[in-house]
Amino acid sequence: MLRIYDDVLEIIRAAAPLVHELRKRSPNLADQAERALSAVPLRIAEGSYSRGKNRAAHYHGGAGSMQEAIGAFDTGAAWGWIAPLDPALRDRMSRARAVLFKNAR
């Protein structure tokens, strides 16, 4: 299992209030953010027990899902539905995405 697995779970805990706030204004966008964030640890878990190209595909998908979550929060902030993503949380999300992308090669 990649060491960032626990970090990703912490990211989800930190982002949960944003998802709940977003749900008040845009249930569809909140659902998309929730699904994207939920996919990341699932992809890490599945990729950890896969081989070769399957492993890479799971990690690559996890990186894409993390970027999708960032995009969902940026979109919600652009609409004025939620506050902009905290820079520290964005940095943690970006680092997790980078680790997944690196391991997808």
C-alpha cells in the first residue's frame, strides 16, 4: 500500500466540510466532489494489489480523481457557493496527486 493512503484519508476528512457546504448550493457538484475524493483511496487500495499496467492504471486514475476534486472545489468557489480551497489543503491534495502520477509510470 502506498504511504500516502493515510494522507488521502486525512484529506477527505479535511475536505468533508467543504462537500457539506457545497451540497447546500449544488448537490450535483457536491456529489461529483464526493465521488472523486472517495475514488482516490479506493484506487490506491486496488492498485496496491495489482500488477504491471493495471497498477499504473489505478494510480493514474487516482491522480485524475484528485485533480477532479480540486476542480470541483475551484468551480464551487468560482460560483461563490463555497470559500476558495485552503492553500494548505490544496497543497496536500496536489502532493498526493503528484505521488500517484509518479507511481503510475
